[in-house]
Amino acid sequence: MNVISETKRAAEVPSGMAAEEWDIRCELAACYQLADIYGFSDMAGTHISARVPGPDDHFLLNPYGYFFDEITASSLIKVDVEGNVISGKSDVLNYAGFIIHSAIHMARPELVCVMHSHGSAINGVGAQQHGLLPLTQKALLLTHFLRYHEFEGAAFNPGERERILGDLGDEGRVMVLRNHGALTAGRSVGEAFCWMYKLDLACQQQVNALAGGSELHALPDEVIQRTIEQGRKVQGPGGHSETGRIEWPGLIRKLERERGTGYRT
């Protein structure tokens, strides 16, 4: 979903770069900036990737050591599915980030963007044996798309890619990485970002509800199942509130009001 005008884009595309690559670079840089605004960053510890349009199976990542608020379209590095840096600073690839993201990009070309977070509430829920509970509307509406992946240590083993992919499955878009964080995937940058927002808020609500030892208000099973199905229909592909479709243009407007357009440099 390109939310940058054709006039602006024509003035910005670097010489020798396809306009389609510049579009996705701008979208991804915006995602990094918004992740910083919404508190999804962890200094230099997490990462967001996007697939470059075309047949070469290349994707974009942040250079290791750059904070999210420093990321611009031209600072992103381009890598292939083997971890070779095609363009950008070749000595600053986050290898664990490469393992996590390449798992999706190697096998699921329709999933354009993969986002990784170490959110505090997400980690809290991921460390609870029961995971995300059916306590709130926010949790229930994303449950159909929610998956879990067991912690295997820092993601340095290429063999973990197959297990990440298997745990995500065909319809998974939101994955709690047990004792680690979360991963979201989308057919657009906006979809991946908005799934992360929904998961983070659902986890915050759960942590708040469990705090203090108050008795929880349990929902009837039929209401739980009805709401999960509503989430599948409404927030999934083609749904009335398809995740990211409505929100992303507004998020770009918010970013440009608060931080200007420097991310497109």
C-alpha cells in the first residue's frame, strides 16, 4: 500500500534504483520510526524487514547498531536469503535478525513485512504458561491469527527457520516467541505493524488484569468462540477492518506531523 504521492516519490528515488524498491524502503523506514514512537524498539536489539519487489528474493533490514529513530530509507541494508549483503554496510548485519526474518521471506513471498519486538508486556505474557488468555476483546479478535514458538536461545541456528515457519502456519500473522518477544507478518508493512500494535495492547491489558490478584471476569465459551470468529472475518484478508488497511495511512500522517519527512531520505 503506497501512501506516498507520486510527485514526492519522483523527486526522491535515487539514481539507479527502481521506484518499487524506493517505495518499500520508505514504507519500512516509516515503520521503524513509528515503532520508536509507539515503544516497540529495544535500542539496537530488534528488527523489522521488508521484501524487495522482484524475482531476486532480497529483503531489507536495519544496519546493526542503528536505533529505530535513526533509520531512513537509504540507511537500510539489502540482503539475500543466504545472508549476503547486496547493498549497505556489510559489517553491520544482525545475524539473529537475519535468521528470524529469512525464515519467513524464504518460503512466504506474499508476506512482505516481518516485525520483531521485545515488548515488556508481550514478554510477560510469553513467559506465562497459559499465554494470551481470552479476557478481552482485543485478545479474542486476534486469537485466530495467533501462534507460539518455543524459545531455543538466541537465534543463531539456521535450523530454527524451519521451526519458526512451521509454527506460523498458513494463517498465522502474530507469533509469541516464548520467553523472548513477538513476531508479526503481513502482506504489507502496515499490516505487520498493526498486528504488533494489537498484540502489544492485548498483552498490556492481560498484565493489568492479572495484577493485584483480583478475581477475573470469565467470558462464556460461546462468546469467546463467536468473537474469535468475528476477528477472523473482520480483521483478516478482505475483511471490513482488514488489519493495516485503514490504519496505515493515518499512521503515516501522524509520523509526518510529529517527525516530518526525514525518513524518506
